[in-house]
Amino acid sequence: MISSAREWQSLLAARRDLKDSDDSNIVASGRAWLDDDSEMPAALPATTLPPAQPVYVLRGHGAAIHTLLFFRSNTRLLTGDAEGWIVIWSVAIRRPTAVWRAHEASILGAQIWGNDKLIT
């Protein structure tokens, strides 16, 4: 933390020296600086926008969802949960088209392989 005006001036001078330097190997960390030589505030002010609201909530899992994947040109959504259940959703009608327990433990990831294979 800067405790005096002398420290502040010293840091500003060091920053100007780095800015004018031809040495591209210098790495700096710890502070963010604005173009007008002032230090960036520790926290940015909160926006006045209200929080985003969901358009629709898909309900089909009894445990926390650990993975999701859009596929078939974004017409299907796959979700996998902490209890090993997979749900494939139709995005158009917002309903499950397939549900099964793929594993005894959590589903940590999923990928489509080819046109008709699913890897979890």
C-alpha cells in the first residue's frame, strides 16, 4: 500500500520509465494503471442494470448439473448431473426426449462422437 506522496511519485516515475523503455522482457504485476497515470480502483462500481432473468427453466434433474452440451445444430441439449443421470432435451419444445442413468457417479463431461455416439 502506498503510504506517502513520495512513494506515489516514485511509482509513477517507475511506470513512465517502463512505458518508455525498449525492453520487451519486463513483466509487471500487482497494480493496474489507467492512461492518465492514475491507479485503477480496487473495485469497479456496480451497474444499475437489474440482474438477468431466465426466459425458461428446464426441470428434470434431482441433483446438481455438472455438464451440458448443445448438439445437432443447437436443436438438442444434453445435461448430466451429480448422480450420473443424462437428460437430452429438445430445445424447440423444451422437454426431455431421453433420460437414463449413464453412470453410478457424477457426469463430469460429455461429447458427441460422429453422428450417433455419445461419450460421457
